[in-house]
Amino acid sequence: MFDNLKNLGDLKDKAEDLAGDHADAIKGGLEKAGDLVDDKTGGKYSDHIDTGVDKAQDFVEKLGDQND
């Protein structure tokens, strides 16, 4: 059980490293994914999609900041 917790800690550290090193690329990918979903739904859920993308981008930024 404790090995699983250690593995989770390792994964968190790796995610922080990646977010810190590649935040702009990740945030750009999130924006493209949001645009794709928005296009596929005909703009019906644009506000919700934009909110989700913004929150995800903020999370990536905060995760990268923890790496510093």
C-alpha cells in the first residue's frame, strides 16, 4: 500500500516537472482541444467549454509553479 503512495508521489513530481517545462505547449493543446469540441458541438456549449479550458490551463500553471 505504501509503495502505491510513493508511486503517486513520483507521478505528481513528474507531472509538476512536465507542467513547469512545457506549460505553454500543454495550455495550447488544451485550447485546441476546446476549439475542436466547440466546433463539434456547433458552439452550443461555448461558455462551458471556455470555462473548462480556462480552469484546466490555470491548473497546469499552478502545477508548474509548484515545480519552482
